[in-house]
Amino acid sequence: MSKSRIFLLLLLSFIFGVALRSFIDPPLFFVWAAVIVGVVAIALGHLRGNRTVIVSGFLFLAFLGGVFRYTAFDEKHPDLTNLFGQNINARGFVAGEPEMARSVQRLVVEVEIVDDQKLAGSFYTLVTLRRFPEYRIGDELTTQGVLEAPTIYRDFDYPAFLAKDQIFSVMRFPFVQKTGEGRGRKLQIMLSSIKKAFEKNIEASLPE
């Protein structure tokens, strides 16, 4: 069996593990026991010089890798059920590059405090605002508005689209107050500042 075919089978096994885990939630001890079985199979195959057993063991581990990957993703999913539909006061900072449109801007805000209570773990929410005033990555914000679950549209699974970036909630046109800046990853903030300066020079150098 060629290396490219083995790689393809490993990838398919990983994807199958992710897909199966999305429907079934096996006990963690069972998954770890399965990992041990896979490792033992590879070791026995190596000792006996049986390449088929070795490849089968790696395919099984790739499948379990998909199970673990989905489990890790699922555990990051915050339970915001009790907050949906509530008018909350959320404090956090802009965690990603703002998306600017003609009349609105969209900010990914990492929320750390809700109604003056610090959360055990932060969560991301997509905040839609008017185009001005503009906000930048790293800006610390207080937002007051209704937290909602993303809407599923007829031809577009918007919740799944946001979930790939760990965003499971939205706020539309809340009251916003900037309380600081420079929060988050320093390298990301620096690169964003360089990008802004570059764009400003381009606009100044070229006619509209």
C-alpha cells in the first residue's frame, strides 16, 4: 500500500471519528481503553513484522484522534442557555480584527464578566454595531444589550458558521462604552496596527 493511500485512509479515519462522536458520547475510560488497544496492536504488528496490523492500529488511533478532537471542541462550547434573551451587562475586549461594512461593524468580543460577576471561563460573542465610532482589536468594552443565539437561516447554517470560530452567541446594536485598550494578544494587536498604518498610507497616496 502506497504512502499516499495510507495518508488518505488516516485522514478518512480521523473524519469518521469526528462524525461518529457528534452522534455518540462514549465514556472517557472506554476511549482511553481503545487507545491502549490500538497501541498494543501496533506494537504486536511491529514485533511480528505484520504491516497490515501496524497500519490497522494507526487507522484505529486516527479514528480515536477524531473522537478526541470533537470532544475537546464540544467541551469548549459554553452553556449560555440561561443568558439567551436576557438584557445583560457584559465586559470584555475585542479579540479579533473588526469586520467593517458600509453601515455596520462586527466585533468578536471575548466576554469575561457578566453583570459584575467574573465568569469561570470566558466566551466569544459577535457584536454588531453602527459603523461609527470605530473600534480596534484589543479595545476593552462594556456592552449592554440582549444576548441571543445565532439564527438559522433557510439556506445558511449561521450557528455552524460561527461555531468554527468558537462563537455561540450574538448581540445586535447594544449600548457600548470603551473602557480601555491593549487587551489580548500583543503580537496580534501590533500586526493590526501595522495593517492600519499601511492602509492609511495607501488611502493618502491614491486618489479615491
